Amino acid sequence: QVQLVESGGGLVQAGGSLRLSCVVSGRIFGVNVMGWYRQAPGKQRELVTTITSGGSIAVADSVKGRFTISRDNAKNTVYLQMNSLKPEDTAVYFCNLVDYGPGKSVYWGQGTQVAVSS
């Protein structure tokens, strides 16, 4: 059973920084994509950034230049460094794993709240 557990959310002033972590437990096959999504109140969940097991990164335009994704495969952990935070970054942030083993499997964490005050 694969589980994702996020941490690192909180309340920060505009212009501040936070680092989110997501630890993955359970068996993961070699080829996978890990990512961060977010959902603000009354809005749909949206992609923030992803990183493949090979290290390729995709970033939403809204956070480009401010957010950085990284992963430590030895620790089965993915990170999201968020700098220059804006009030519009306020949302619940979810960790996501797509495992391209025998049959595609998708997993989600429980989410961590990020609130940015102006």
C-alpha cells in the first residue's frame, strides 16, 4: 500500500517562504512522476509542478521563478520550495504520485494548508 504524507504548510506573510515535504511509503516502480497540486476555496484543483523519476520538471506559469520542486529518491521524498509567496498562493497543497508500473496507479496525499497573508 502506497501512502503519501505531506508536511510543512502554515501561515506566512506575503513575500515569505515555505518548504513542503512529501514522504512516500510503500513499493514504487521505477518510472513515476511526482508532483504538487493545489486547491483554493471554491476553485478546482490545479497543477503546480511535477518532476519525473528521470528528473524532468514541469512548472505552472503562475509559480514559475518562485517555486522549485526537487526529489530525494533515496528518501522517497519530494519537496516544494516556495519563495516570494503571494496571497493568491493560499490553498491546500496536495502531493501526487503517478506510478507507471504494471498498470498506471495514481496516489494522493491528504493535503497541507498554506495561507499567505497580505
